[in-house]
Amino acid sequence: MLLPILTFLLKIAFVSSVIYEKYYAGSTSIIRTYVPPNKASWKVPFPNYSPVRYSAPCDANKHCDPEKLSPTVKFNSIDNNVDRRSTGKKYSINEKGFPMNPNGRTGVEGRGILPFYGPNYVVVSLITRSSKPIEYLAVKNADTDLDILGIPAEFVTMPDSVKITPKARTVIKEIMLKSYANATIEEIFNKVTKKTTLLFRGTLDDERNTDNAWIEAIWIQLADSNVRKLGLVEVEEGNNPLGLHWTPLDISELKARLQRFVAQANLSITDSAKQQAREFAWDMRDQGTAGKFKTFVNILANGVTMVNIVLTTAALAG
């Protein structure tokens, strides 16, 4: 009885923290319709809402949805090798048959410059090796639209089958072929991708989002603690097209970025709990004994706060 009450209160207290710029995705001609913060949620009536519609032409070399939505598109499911499911709960479909951004109104309807209506997935591959300090593979020539601390990030259509971004995987393999047989390389990839850590999974605050198309990110860590697999790959900025190179990992900055993602994502109660557990596991692994104790105390304190909320709610409910 207590959990449904708490869940209800948390849901009605949620307010989207996403604030978009006046112009859509760096454009100086596509102006977003103003959406007051208290009108962002689809649950709040906004009878005068009339957003500009924009869907960029499809690139001939890329798969994307045409502006006119096909009636055969299957949202909230896998459709022709495109995962149209959200990382959270199922999203709603409006009366015109278009998916509705779970983070609410954006001031622009249509597909925008994103390839698909509904979720568009970005996989972020954090590949680390435990040298001193801990290092990660960074991209020098990063797509500025996807630059997350220089970590390899790429749009994909089937995110659950991708652990290492396709472009980074290709470059790493080309470098490894100079020293290893193809079969050995594939074995290394298989071992590394079987043991991964999910750091974040949710919607991504991005200026390319529209009412009907949005970005969701899956952030994965692939750790080579003993430097026996991918950690052995010696890459330099000048010997590969992506400018991949090993660089020290600023864990505090990484945590700060993850926390911003979580604050902006429309996570369910269950997903929020899972995300806190991931951050707790990261802290416990990263800190010494004193740090672990402090983190554990913080978790207990948060737990006590949650219990107090539940008990207070129960008392109010009579």
C-alpha cells in the first residue's frame, strides 16, 4: 500500500528540467513555439499550442523515416531492424499517429533533423584500462553534436546489440590486425563485450529533440582492469581516422556528467532506483575504505529519508 502512494506522489511532483533554446538545433530560421515550463507536460492542457513543423530531407546514404509517416510503422517495438522502444515505459501516440516525446512539448513537431520518429539511439562506449591513473579511449575528431568528454558515441538502430560503437570498433580492429590474427581479435572483442557495466540508460536532453522525435542514450563501460585485452591496444591520435588515444579519466567530471544526464532524463521510479544503484557501485569501486564508508552512510541517509516520506504519506492517508 505504501509503495503505490509514494510512487503517485513522486510522479505528480516530477517537472521536466529540459529548457530548449529559441531556435531549433542551431538554426536561425526555425523558431520554436514558446512552451511555458508549467505547460511542458502532455498531461497539462495547452489549447493554443501550435508548434512549427519541421522534418529535414532524408540523406540518400542514411536510413530515415519520410516526413509523411507510413501507417505500417510499429512504434514501441522493433520495426524492420529499428528499435523503436523507449528505454523507459511505453510512450504515447497522438491522434495523428505520431509518437509523443516522453519529456513533453518542445515547441517543434515533426522529425526535425533526427532520422526516426520516436526514440533515436546513441550508444556511448567508455573503454577503460586500469593503469595509473585510469585511462580511457577518447576521440579527438569527435562529432561535436555527440561529444561527451570525447568518449566514442554513435547513433545506432539496434542499441542492445552494440557495446562498442561501430566506427571505434573498426578503427581498433584495424590497429590490432597489425599484431593479431582476425580470430584472436574477435575472441578479444567477445570477452570484453560479455562483461560490461551499464552507466546510464534514458532520454537525452538535446536541441535536436522535437515533440515527435528524441534522443535516448545508452552509456556502457568496458573495463580492462588487468590490461590484457583492449587495454593492450596502443593508439595515437595520428595513426587512426578518429584520433583515438588513451587519456586519463577524470572520474569526478564523469560522475558530474552522469548526474546531469539523470537529472534531465524522464526516468521511472524503478529506473531511478537502478541508476542510483549503478552510481553506488561506481563509488564503491572507485573509493578507498574511508570513501566506501562515507558513500554507504550517504546511501543509508537517503534510505531513511525515503522511509520518512513513506511513513508521513501513510499518516496523511489515514
